Amino acid sequence: MEPLSLIRLIYGTFLILRGLLFWRMKPVNILAGYDEKKVMDKEGLAKWIS
């Protein structure tokens, strides 16, 4: 396997796992710039990110 293919596989796996994490657990408070007072729909934000 070429090094670039391996890097893309690792990066893609990381992004998929991050999307699943936000979709299932909805930890939007760890996002940069997240302000609880400004966000009205926490679940909608988590769904949009994932």
C-alpha cells in the first residue's frame, strides 16, 4: 500500500468516526465558538455537523 493511500485511509476513518460521535453523542459544547445562549437547537447543530 502506498503511503499516500494509507494517510487518506486514516484521515477518512477519523472523519467518519468524528461524524458518528457528533451524530450519536451530540457533544457540541466542545466546538470552537459554541455559545449555549446563541444556539437554539442543539440537536439540529449536532446533526448538521455530522
